[in-house]
Amino acid sequence: MESATETIKRIFGGSDSPLGSQIADESSRYRALQKAVCPKPEQTRLIAVANQKGGVGKTTSAVNLSAALAQFGSKVLLIDMDPQGNASTALGAPHASGEPSVYDVIEGRKTIAEVKRACPDFDLLDVVPASIDLSGAELEVADMENRNVLLKTAVDEFLENSEEHYDYVIIDCPPSLGLLVINAMCAVHEMLIPIQAEYYALEGLGQLINTIGLVQEHFNPSLLVSTMLITMFDKRTLLSREVHDEVKSHYPTIVLDTTIPRTVKISEAPSFNQSVIAYDPKGMGAISYCEAALELARRSQTVLQAIDARRNEN
């Protein structure tokens, strides 16, 4: 009995059909992922996913990398710090106004352990949801002396007291450079920056890097920009390739080799309260995010060593 790949080759073999080559490529990449071993980091990696420009695939990347890492066997906590609550929606976590959320954590009324929810699709993925209530938090805590480290205090306390070890804590930031993002940057050791494969995406990158530099200088000296991920990549267009090459030339050691394509399934998945990893596991969107998660995991040792080096410098 022939395999799916053999059937595809029989039907499309010898032809120049782009559809045939795409299906064959998806099939072989999916099979490779089934055999892949995803290493766990030696210690918890705390990563903030941020870009002040909206629409670059920030929340999509936070959600799907978290789901992919959980599917590979790592224990993951995703913290939604965006008042829109899109990450909470995509992972099936209730987040209506008044529901226990990260807003209660920031304000000190509840702990992370009390508000986290299990993702229905992945046993190893927990979610700290965000609701629209969070939009008022910046004003409410603005006069507090420790306003920049409210999330860090809560995360440190949770990890210290948790009976389960978490391999990754991933924070989805709002598309801004306000107090919520500063809190996220102070709570983590690493920044992951999604960059849309379009010209305008490069314009705001300098401003974000500058803000990260200020946080490093004043609040979190060990913070490291560890990863950049090119999203909405269209290999058919010259512009996508040029943007990728430009970013890669400036940041050769931190841009992932994996790129995330534009696909309908990635956009559809949140409307079903799912990540694309659960919604369309054999599609190109899920395959690409799984490959990116695998690459992220395999860089763990190098990244953790770089973070330790920064700590020792300071």
C-alpha cells in the first residue's frame, strides 16, 4: 500500500505543478516534525513577544509557538498582557470583563496560580487570560513606586511556589510601548520580536530596540533580544525576500531560519477558539510554527549562556 507522499509523487511526478510540489513539501516537512526531538531548556525560559506595530503576527506567534512547544512536550505558561485578549480567545480561555485575569494579578488581588486556565487543546499549556479591564491598569498603577515590576513579582512568586516546573513562560504584549509592555520586559529574560515581511515593519524596529535598551539600562540589565521571527512571508514576492535578507544581515545570529507564511488557516483558527496547531495541524501554517518552535528550543543552551553572561557583566 503506497504512502501519501508516494501517491502525490505518482499524480504530480514529472509535472511542473506548483500545487503538487507544495503538497509534497508539506507532507515531507510534516513527517520530519513527527520524528523530531524537541529538547527542553535546562531552566525556565521567560520570553516576551513584542512589537509596538500592530498587525505583524505578534499574538499569532505567541499563541502558536506556545501551542507547538506544548505539543512537543514542554510545559508552557502563556500570559496574555494585551487588553484585547486575543491570545486568550485563541487558546480557549474565558476572558469576559469581570472574569479573573492578569488584571487582578497586576492589581495584587489574585495570584497567577488563582487565575491561570488550562488550554483545552493541549494538556501542557496553561493560560493567564486578559480582559478589557486591563486597559485601565496603566492609569491605576501609574503612581505606584513599584509599577514597573508588578508582573515580575507575580511571575517570580508563581514559579517559586509552583509544584510543576514550567519550561517556558511566554508573554504576549500589547502593540504599544506603555507600562504593560515595560512590565513584561522587566518580568522576562528574553525578547522575541515578530517582523512582518513588509517595508513598513522595519521602520518601527529601531524604536522598539531603543526602548528595550532603556529597559536594560534602568530596570532589567540581563534582558536579551534573543529571537526575531519573520511573519506573513510570501516567497513569491521580491519584497518579502528583501525584507528577510535585510533583517538577517543586521541580526544574523537571532533571526530564525524558519519563516511564517501567509495562510488562510492561520487567520481562521482564532474564530474557532483554537491555535492553528490544533485547528489545521498538517497545514503549512502549523508546520511552520512547529519548525520555528523547534528552532527556538534547540537554541536554548546558547541563549541561556548569553543571559548568564549578561548577568555576570552587570
